[in-house]
Amino acid sequence: MRPFSGPSDLRAMQELTRRLEPRSGRWHIGELVWYRHQHGECAWPTALWERGGETAAWAWLARPGELDLHLDPAHPDLADEILRWFDEVAGSDSRAITVLDAETGLIETLRRHGYREVTEGPFFIHLRRDLDGLPEPEVPEGYALRHVRGTGDAMARAAVHRAAFSLPGAPSMVTSAAYERMMGVWPYRADLDWLVEAPDGSPAAFCLVWLDEHNREAVLEPVGTDPGHRRRGLASAAVLAALRTARELGAETARVAARGDDAYPSARATYRSVGFRRSARNVTFVR
């Protein structure tokens, strides 16, 4: 085990994720970039485990007491070591770990360590679709659909993200400087980052797609619409435009995560309207 030390370790984490993606479906190489870079410099406690010269697991704490991890099922015994590391760095008396419902071996280990499944409250589901038969994106008259042209669009891109995701008393922390830095991290591509512009030229909706060329899979992260422009099909149009570009670049399937409980039903409706269907769900265990 070693602590995270910089960009080369992020690539090592991505290589493990890419190697496991066809089997696990839990993470995507692009999600690692978005989660770690969306708010600027990441200071999360993070560690990697190696066996035989390759990365076998990684884990991080985005918040005290909350662990995310990715473990090669060929090395199930490492789960015990990861949980011991979690106890050392948790920074909280409580523990919470989210896994995919298909990770049965890891779930057995969590139960053995005294964790219990949370059966109420918020949770996320994973939705998938293949990329055959994607319809043409359409936007209302006066709106325009285009992909990001480079770092010069970082300010607009960050602004519409904040508009879409800020809540009363809880503003989004995405800044133009953070977004511009994130745009320089592999595998970000500006041609997979799509904007819908309002009639006055301001950004109204967006969809960012990340492409894993090796596994031919795309992931949507994030998607949103400025509240002043909702219920016009703008997010659906941005999603379709980004997915059509991903398909041209070799993607065959796509995945997106959405809340599976009663919160944010419009997001689920958007994904279902463009052909996504439920494939798995996240499960949280606590101790």
C-alpha cells in the first residue's frame, strides 16, 4: 500500500478501473477525473494497493467517515486491509461504504466486519443503453447546440453547472479555474462536452461524456439545465449530441448514474426518454 502521490497515481487508478470495467461496472475512468477535479485541488485521503507490479485496489475518503473503493476481485483478501486503513484515516466515529449490489464478495466482507446495509434513504441506480439507433437531437427555436471549443468556454461551462446544481444554502463549488484545470486531465475531450445556448447566447444546459476507448463505453457525468430553461428538452438534446459523438469515436454502450429514490425524478425521466434503462444499484453499508 502507498498513499496517493499525484497524476501518475491517478492514471494507475484509471488503469485498474479500465481493466475491471467489463466485469464490475462500478466506476469509469472519466468519473475518477470528475470526482477528483470538479472542485479544484483534491486533498482526499487516498491510497493504492499493488500486487505483481500492477494496481490491485484503490480507496479514498471524499468526506470523513465515507469510503469509496475499487478492488480487483482476483485479490479479495485486500478488502480486509482496505478496511483497516479506513479505520486509521476515517476521521469520524461512524463508517459508511457504498458498493454495487453485484459486488457480492465485497459485501460479505463488509458484513463480516460488522457493517449493515442501509435499507432506507437516498441511493443511486445505474442505467445503460447501447448506442445503436440514437435519434437526432432537437432544440427549440432560438436555442443552439454545440460542443465546447476549448478552455475559453470554461467560464460559461462552470457558470451553467453552478446554475443547475446550486441549492438554497448549498451553492455548487465548481469554478471556471477548476473546470479549466479539469479540461487538461486525460481523458477529457472538448468534443464530448456539449452546451445548449439560449437565444441570448448564455449557456442553458450541458452534458459531459467521458469515453473509455478500450472498453468502448461512455459515461455521462455530469448533465444539467439552468432552472430558468427547464422542461424544454434541452438536457436530452445535449445528451444525444454527446452520445452521437461518442459513438462516432467508437463507443458502443453508455452508462449514467441517477438517484433511484423519490428525489430528482426529472433526471431519471430525461435518461429514460433517450433510451437508458436500469442495470444495477448502489448499496450503502454502515458501522
